[in-house]
Amino acid sequence: MGRITTRTKVLAINDDDARRREDVLAAEEPLELRVDGKPLAVTMRTPGDDIELAHGFLLGEGVIASREDVATARYCDSVDESGRNTYNVLDLTLSPGVPSPTVGVERNFYTTSSCGICGKAALDAVRTKTRFDPASDPVPVDPAVLAGLPDALRQRQRVFAATGGLHAAALFDHYGKLHVVREDVGRHNAVDKAIGWAVLQGRVPLAGAGLLVSGRASFELVQKAAMAGIPVLAAVSAPSSLAVELAAEQGMTLIGFLRGKSMNVYTGHHRLTGTLAQPAHRSASRGPAR
């Protein structure tokens, strides 16, 4: 398995002082995903938890619905210049009766911004493929519980603490317990790893659960949450306009700018508990997106 971090020499400049020192970087390597021996996708990821990533990715694309839909997952032979296995090619064999995904120009994958999805067509596609119904989940959302989540997440971001270069995603319950935390150079990969963990644990659909992300809430992250049956998505930074639209369509509660006791609730206000369930009307607070 590739390293999670690597080291390099840098010239560090501070005011008028310049020194050469060693710096720790988050590792980034390609992972080719194959299904039934056929190449499906390549993602740039931080090595580690690859099987979780693959399960989360396939769930998010509607290929699988549970761990039982995957018969085997194994690394293929992929070697570097020294003849060592890079563990950068992962082949998953689907269980009998599970249709293989369509590969090529007809494939309907929605996880990257480069695939040309937009507007109503993307919303219709997600609505059609979602097996679960986040809108029917009545899980309560307590702002006081949400307020403690970012600090709890940061305490478990070990690689971020060393490198400052990773996104994080966590699954939490309505008591504020973080059940799993995953880090990756790609925020979508971090989410896939966290959701893939739930797939392998037999916890999907994730009723009563929330997804916490360390950065922005994009369309693709709301989509992945919806595909896993997650009713609540909380982000430390801003959501995009299409993320808010999709969350509303799916009946999800979407929180942005979650920083301590300050947060914006964009959709799903009916899940809020306590006195804040009936708020006074005023302009939403703003914070810098990161």
C-alpha cells in the first residue's frame, strides 16, 4: 500500500528569514477502479481505505445497494519501475444477478464536475436512481449538538494535522457521536470512504445519520448522501446553489457555515429541535467559504 504521507525539502520563508527544512505532504496517487475486470473510473486519492472508497463510489452511482452486491474486491498487479506492486488498481466482482455498470459514452456517472451535468437533468437523474428516501426520515437535528461537531472532527484529523492538505468526512448520529472519520485529498473520496465503511458494516440506508464535511457542500456530496439515505448534511463552509436545490428535492436538512454555535440551515428546517425550531426572520449570517 502506498504511503499516506511523504516528505520533501522546502525553502521556508518567514519575513526576512529563509531556511531549508523538511515538510510533510499528503500522498496523492491514482486509483483505477474495475468492475468485473473492466475499467470503470480513475480517481486521484490518498492511499488507504480503498475498498471502502470503491463501495461508497459504487453505491453513490447506483451500481450497488449493499455489501452483498459485491462478491469480491482484490488488488490487481500494477507495478512501478522497481517491480513493486503499487496497489493502485482495484477490481470488484459483482454478485450474481447484479447488473454491471455501463462503461463508455453512455455511462451515467455524476461524481465529477467535468462530466457536464447541470440543472434539471441532473436532479431528475438522481431522483430516478435513489433507492432510499431521506425525506421520510424524522431524525431530530439539535443545533447544540451540531455546534460541537467541527471540533470533534478536527481532533480526529490526524493526517490533516501533520500536512494541512486533506479533506475530511464523518458520519454522526443525532447525539453527536462520530461513528467514522475518513480523510483524503479529494473531498468526494473522503465521503465515499465514510459511506463505504457504512456499506461494509451493513448500515445502509443510513437512517438517523448525518454526514459532516470539512469544506464546502457541493451537488455531488448532497447526491452521495441522498444515495446512501442520509437525511442530514452539515458542512463547515458554504453550499452551492445546486446543492441547496438538490437537498430540498430530496427532503434533506442541509447546514452550511457550521462554525461553533453559528450555522445556516438552508433546507429541512422541520427537523430542528428546541426553541430554534421557530426562528425569528432575519438575514442569514455569512462567512468566508474555504
